[in-house]
Amino acid sequence: MSQKLAVLRSVKFLKRSTLDLLYKVCVRSTVEYGLVLYWHSLKQTEAARIRQIQYRGARIVTGALPFTSQSKLESDLALGTVDNRAKFLRLTIVHKIHLGLTRPLIRNCMPQRNTNNTRAAGCYVFPKFTSVSYKNSFFSFYSNFGQNYVNLLKMNQIFFLFLRTS
């Protein structure tokens, strides 16, 4: 990752909009590739390292001095925090899985959909006895998350509208 930031640093004489685009294409896309899978299970030090990568990239793009506020840089570039980005990506993946817009293998790994018409039963039927490794897996975490994704969609509706306009 530091090599990609070094390349970005070497062309810092370009326009800010070009640097912003290069950061999003080269650095942020690499970080976000595994963010959906691993963000919920990262240690605090690992999450801080990912936030630090975004901070360094934002400093390069804006030409800001060291010790500039990370939140101000993120709002200036309209990047959003890594935490919010992970939540947004997770929400879109769960939405795609729930609608069946993913590959069949992923749908087969998820718990069975609840066919009862009761709202209290939730979206998925979970197995009664599960191992610890299943409880810590991607599919268990996201199917638990998917139980409330409709409510989360309603809460994040403003966020989706913002992303469409920008």
C-alpha cells in the first residue's frame, strides 16, 4: 500500500481533482476490496492502520500539512470515514444477497430464507446448533446483519441520495 501512496506522492504536482481520482482508483479500491469481509473482525490496531492509509492519501491529495485533522480532510474530499464506508459496502452486499443478485454459491452458503409471513420471525432461519467457527464466519455475521437491513436501508436513505448526487 505504501508503494501506491509513493506513486501518488510522486505525481503530487497534478491537479487536485486528478489526484483525488488516482487515490480512489489506486489506493481506496485496494483497501475496500477486502473491507467488506474483514472489517467486523479487525483488531483496533489493524483498523487504525487502514484509517491511517486514508489519512495519508487525503493529505497527499489536498497538499495538507502534517497534523491536519483527519475528519476535516475527509469532509473536504467527501471521502467519508472508513467505518461508514464499510457499513455502506456491507449494506449493499447484504442487499444484493437478499435480492438474489449474487452468484449461486454465495446464496447456497447463506441460511435459508424464512417463508413465514410473520415479521417477528426475521428474514432468515438460523440453525439451532452451530459451531464457534460458523458464528465467527462471514455468512453468519452478515445474515444476522441482514435481519435488520430493511430498517437500515430506511435510515441510510439520505446517504444513498447523497451518493447519487455526488
